[in-house]
Amino acid sequence: MRKLFLMTLALGLLFSACLFAYELPFDVGNIDFGGATVTYVGFYDPRESFMEGGDYPGRLAEAMEKFNIGEIRYLGLPWDGIAENMMNRLLSDESGYDIWMLPSNAVMGMIAKNALYPISEIVPASYYDDLLFSQRVVTDTFVKRGEKYSLGAGKSPIGVIEFLVWNKEIFARDGLPALDELYLSGEWTYDAMEEIAIRATRDTDGDGELDQWGIGQQDIAVWGFSNGANPTIIDENGRHVFAYDSEAATYYLGKLRQWSQLMNISKGDWQQKEFLAGQVAMASFPLWNIIDPSFTDVVEFEYGIVPLPKGPHVDDYQFPARQADSFYLPVNSKYPMGLVALHRFLFRADEEEEGIEEMLIEAALDEISYEVLVRAAEEWSGEMYIMEGILGPTWDTSYPLGGAIGKALYEGQSPASAMEAVAPVIQQVLDKEFND
């Protein structure tokens, strides 16, 4: 059944080979590096697709010849502390011909330090037109006073969008309503999920102990977007402002406390091992995880994919992402337009779109799951906690925001009072870093 479905989808894809030399989709004039060496700096080698054995071998050599580049090399840095290592390159003036791959939790901190080059100052408006929709959203999300920094191309957040995966065997055995039907009818809501989770949580072997639960762990920041709750927003004046004191956020935090602490319907941690073992009816995963061997080699039951349930403060389903890593230029870039041109020559929208399509096909076991994945790829509009590098993780109680969330979730303080108390402190940080 799965093979037939995948073959049907694959046959529907159209692949065409370009018979002509590739031209950039925007005007850059004459680009000549004069033999300089370009360095990609990041946590994995983005050149792999363009080397021997990759999907597009020979493209590096083609780019070097076209733009008169001496070498395109890669410098690998550990994920932890990557921003600090890049800052060291900047301060020692080693980064003039760098292209940086930054994890999204480091980006706003680098922007606040004026360490990144605002490429919107030099590229034409048409630069953004040929990017994938999700990539354009990234360029519009990581901004300061309207200036854009992300190159967009080369990465997409589609692989880290969060979905709700449901165990169809538990649902059939326990007579639970199918989530794909609830999704299609617009009835896949917080209330529906809660009711299903309560029914699914039970003692299946009669020994007096719970051994099946309704829902796995809910990531605090990610699940907030399912009710329209974002820790920070950009207001009509372009200012970054604290927003977890909104009604949408405080309602969500109250619900999260009920699900995770009071109702005894939730089981597991970020690894969702209990779901993988068939002990939990529903759990959320980023897309990449669903196609990773840590999932595919372990799961022995049929499953489906739907969005996170929608809370009462949103009109439709949301598709939050855990992160949105992207490429940037350091502020001391010696040839910014040349580096932009090189990067866009290497990473092309049509090829990246094909790669995303292949990932969606691999993840989907049925047509409705595939429809959900495609919809997410087409509709993702920046639902993501971008200030982690400034305000800290929402789960880390050593930070003011995480501490206030902890009081609401674990100590019984009302979410409204906890957020009201911390709002001035957080707004002061945002004003200092971005607004003043």
C-alpha cells in the first residue's frame, strides 16, 4: 500500500534538465573575486551536494571558474558555541570572504551585536522573488528595523516543522475518532485532543497501573503557536515586543499545565520513546524526525500525520517550526555582492523544491498525511521562537522568561500574573538589543 502510494506520487513529479548555462534570477553585474578563497563556516559541509558523489557534482568548479575564485573551502565548527567562534573570526578579521551557516537560536543575538551584514541594503528587490516561499519568510523574520540579513537559499525550515503523529492501531482498538477525519472537518481542536487523550490513557492489562497514555511531551514554545502564542512579535512600528502576556499565551500555558502536570494524560520527554514503543496514542515530531532511522527503524505500527490541534484563539491550523537555520554574511564582508551571487549560483530554488518534495513523499504513509505536509510547506508563515538566543529557552528556568513559565506550569501561579510580572524585564532586554 505504502509503495503504491509513493510510486503514484513519484510518477506525478516532473523533472527537467536545463540545457543552457544557469543564469542568476537577479542582476548582479560582473562578479570577479580576483582569485580569493571563499570559506563556508558552519556545523556541516554545505558543499557536499556539489562534490563527487553528490547530486550536482562539478558545480563548485564551475562557480570557481565563472567568478574567478581560487578555492571554496569549508570550516567546520561545533554546534555549541558556534556564534562565539564566528565572532572570533570576525574580530580577528578572518571572515572577509566567509559565508556563515547559523543555527536560528544564534541569529538574533548576532544581529543585536551588529555582526551580520544587512544584505537588503545591496540586493535588488527581485533577489527575494525566486526564493522558496518558506525561505522568503525566513528573510522577513530575522530582521532589525526592517533590514534583512538571511541569504534565504540553501536551507529551509520545512524539515523542522512540528506535526502530530497518531498511532492508528491504538485509535482503532480503543474506538477513538480518526484524527485525519477531524482534521478534514476542521474539528481537530484542543478540546478534541484533550477528550481523546483522556480516553486513551488507561490500564490495558488490568494490573492497576497506567500503561498507555494519550499524548507525549509538548514542546513549550512550539505548541504555543498552535494557539497563536508567540513569546515576541514585531509591532506596527517595527519594534520587537514581549507577547507572552497575551490572552492566547496565558490560555495556552494554563492548558499546558493541565495536560502535562494535572490530568495524567501525558507521558515522555523530548525523545518520545513511549510513543515509539506503542504506549502513547499521539505525539509531536519535527518532520526530519519522522523520516529518520530513529523513528522508521523503531515504529512497528501504522501511523498518520496531522497538524497540531488548533486552540481557541486561532482560526485555522498552525505549522510551527522548531528552528530555521540559514546562511548569512559577516558584517565585515569584503565582497558581499559577490558572495551573494556565489551562494545563489550554488543553491537553486527548483532543486531545493525537489528535495523538499522527496522528503514529504518519504514521510507520508497516506494521502491525507501527504496533503497535510504539502499544506505546511506552502503555508508556513514564520511560526517560530526566534529570541531563544536573547531570552533563553522557554524550558530553562534560569532565565526570566523560562522562570516565569516554570512558575505557571509547575508552581501553580496563574499564567496571567506570572507573565505580567516578567513582562517589564523582558521588554527592557528587547528594547536595549533591538528597539533603542
